Amino acid sequence: MPAPTGDQLKAARVAAGLSQAQAAELMGYPLQTGSRGGVQSRTWQALESTTDERNMQGPVFAMFLLLTGQHPDLVLAPRLP
């Protein structure tokens, strides 16, 4: 899966009904306390930015889509005993 643009990542996050902090926590990115006391992820903000050069790698994006039930071809299923 190719690396998503910031807009594609944001659209997937919004479709999943997650805040940036919730999405970051799901994917294991660090969280910080913001200037107004809320929790935020500067890493996730940068990944969604159209001006920042950082982007999420394709396999990581595929995992995000799997975890949020949005992958176009695959679904996660419980392991059978």
C-alpha cells in the first residue's frame, strides 16, 4: 500500500471517528499535554499536515486501515481455537 497524503490520512481518521490523539494512541505514537491542557500528538499532526515533509509509511497506513475496519481488501478476524 502506498504512503498516504496528509489529506488521505485525515480522511481515514475522521471516517473512523477518532481524534488525532486517539488515532496516535491506537498506532503507538507519543502523546503530549497541549498548551491548553488537552492531550495531543505532534507526530500525528505532522503526518496529517500538507506542509510537513513527514508521512506515514504505506504498511503502517495499511495497519491503521485494518484496525479501524477501513482496509479495502482485508479484515481482521479472531484467531480460531
